Amino acid sequence: MKAVFPQRSAGAAWMVNEFLYFLIYAYPPLS
């Protein structure tokens, strides 16, 4: 987890984005 953002909203958005990308790469059929 690289949540090094001062704004919590920005950090949460980045974490969600990375999680979505992780899911897409981990499970290609779901994309």
C-alpha cells in the first residue's frame, strides 16, 4: 500500500484504482 497522499480522498482513489487494475490483471475473464 503506497498511500503517501496528504489528502485522504486522493489516497483512497489511488488505492481503489490500483485494486481495480490488480483485479483486471489477476482475473482477465472479468474485464
